[in-house]
Amino acid sequence: MASDLYQGHDYFLMDDLLSDEHKMIREAAREWVKKEMSPIIEEYFEKGYFPKQVIPGMAAIGAFGPYIPEEYGGPGLDHVSYGIIMQELERCDSGLRSTASVQSSLVMYPIWKYGTEDQ
């Protein structure tokens, strides 16, 4: 994956349904993955390690709780943006997507949705 030559085909013309904001989010996530992850992921995969040093970068592209409102420290994006970011992470490595989606869906979302201000 180091060369990141994969170019998927948009058979269902989903790209036409995306807003300019969604396309910008996709491009930012894709560029981060190409720059930060594609060059190193094969080595980490072979060693059986997760590159923990990339977690701040994943946060910077909105991969953790993208739908959490800004007043609670999230980016305040919509669920389409969440899906787009996860798709771009998955293009490189399923472990990246799993890290972000588990943290977002199983940890951050329940705290935001069902927690109280006192907690």
C-alpha cells in the first residue's frame, strides 16, 4: 500500500450525491492517509503492531466522534461525514477504521447521547 495506487470506481455515482463539504472532508482524510499511513502501515502490519503515534492525526481529521457537537469537543459533523472518514481509513487498513469506529460508536456516542452533564 506504500504507493497507494488503489482507485475505486464509483459504480453507483455516489460522488454526485456528496456536498462540497463532504468532498472536502473526504479529500482531507484521504490526503492524511496517503501521507501519514500508507508509507508505514505494511511494516506495522508485518510486525503485528498498531502505530499509536498516528492517533493525534486521526483526531485532527475528525475520525473520533465526528458527529459529537462542538460544544462537547467534537467536530460537529454529520453521519455522512463519519462514513466518509471511515471509508478513507479503511482504504488503508481495517485496523485504523476499527480504532476510530469503536472509539466513536461504542465509547464516545453513548457517553454523549446517554450521559448527563453531571457525569
